[in-house]
Amino acid sequence: MAPNKKRGVSTQPSSTTTPSSSTKAPPPNWPPFSPLIPEAHLSLHSTLPSQIVTIPNFWTASLCKTYVSFLSSLPLTTTPGKPKKGDAVRVNDRFQIDDAAFAEQLWSGTSLKSLVLGQDSLGLDDAQRKEHWGGDVIGLNPNIRIYRYTKGQFFDQHYDDSNNITLPGPPAVAAKTTWTLLLYLTSPATGCVGGETVFYPEPEPSQKKKKSREPPPEPVVCELEVGMALLHRHGAQCMLHEGREVLQGEKWVIRSDLCVRR
């Protein structure tokens, strides 16, 4: 069953490129990814099997600080408080651009590619790894989104949709997105209070059929950590989730998606 049929909650596209939110200007002069923590000191952590994976300390605190300063200079647009019919309420400031070079640098210029495709990735063999990520992972969505949440801003409960895209070549490759990538640049350590990403697991099928009086599964709360990358499955198997209201400070996030060959 498609996510947007569950509980009447809307699906949010994982790679929208609508004219109102995507700039046609040249890509920003992004700061270099330096310093980075060596790959040997990084690993994938399975927060919820087949659903949520994190990479603590994927970016250093100093690199995150550099990017927060730089991203603050970009022309951010505040999303409307009243969303289109069927969309979840999202109130934040955002910048969006198609930048294949930045996506490739984030994929291959960091440890992300090696961690996702590595032989020891989550203890999976080749077949299991392909099933886990939804196919043969070939890179990141060039559609880069920058989110800033200030006090009082949030993203209500929603699902992330999967999209068919084309990764530029040569040669161009037909792909689809399967997992959302969120890179957190701020946390309570930098003065950001609130803003946690919260996932709501579905009850077991047996509970649904029997109309069990048991309480629903406990939410999975992912606290903000400076430099942590969070990957979560989207599309048909996406979990209902939200970005809680920021109570103090600013929450900064870089967003892309894992892409598999189609």
C-alpha cells in the first residue's frame, strides 16, 4: 500500500523541483569538505532495521560550523504556513538547487559511498545490501535542499515519496530515489533545542486484525547531533515521521536522497 493511503497523511515528494522552490541560478560556491573524520573512524548504525540508519560524526563540528555560516548567506525562502491541499504543514526556511557536482562530492568525496557500499556495511552480503537499499546504489540525488528551522518552526507528520530521476552523465543514468539523506549541522550543543526527527512505526498486522487494545508501538526519536547523517527509507515503505518544533536556536539540515539504478 502506498504511503499516502495510510492514515490520511500526505506524502511529501523526495525530490521536488517546482519553480517556486528551486532556483535556476548558478550553484553556490560551496565550502570544501574539510576537515573530515577518517573513514576508519566511521560506521553505519542501524537505529531501526531496514528503516533508519545513522552515521555519527559524519561531518566534523568545525565543518558544520563553516557550513552554517555559509548557508546563512543563501537566499532562503520561507515555506507557506498554509500548505496545498493534501500536504503536511511545514514551516521552515529553505534553499533548493540542482547541483550534480555537489551531490557527487557528498557521495564520493566523503566516506558515504564506501560506508554504504562497503563489504562490512551493516553486516550484509551483496544480495542483502541490494535489498536493504532498494537496488544498486549509484549516487545521490542532485536535487540539494537546505533547511533552516528557527524557533516555532516544524514539519508535521508526513511520508517522503520516491521519485524517478536521471543522473547526469556522461552517460546519463536512469535512477530512482529510495532513502532520504539528512545531514544535521546543529544540535543542543550549538543551542538548538527541539527539532528532533520522530518516526512512528506501524502496528503489527496481527494487532490491526484483532483490533488489539495494546498501545501503538513507541515512536523512534532521533535526537539532533552535530555532523550526524541520518538515512531513512522512503517511498512505499516509508514510515510516518515528523520534524518536531524547534524551541530554541536554529536547526540546519542538508537534504538529498540515495539513488539506485532503474
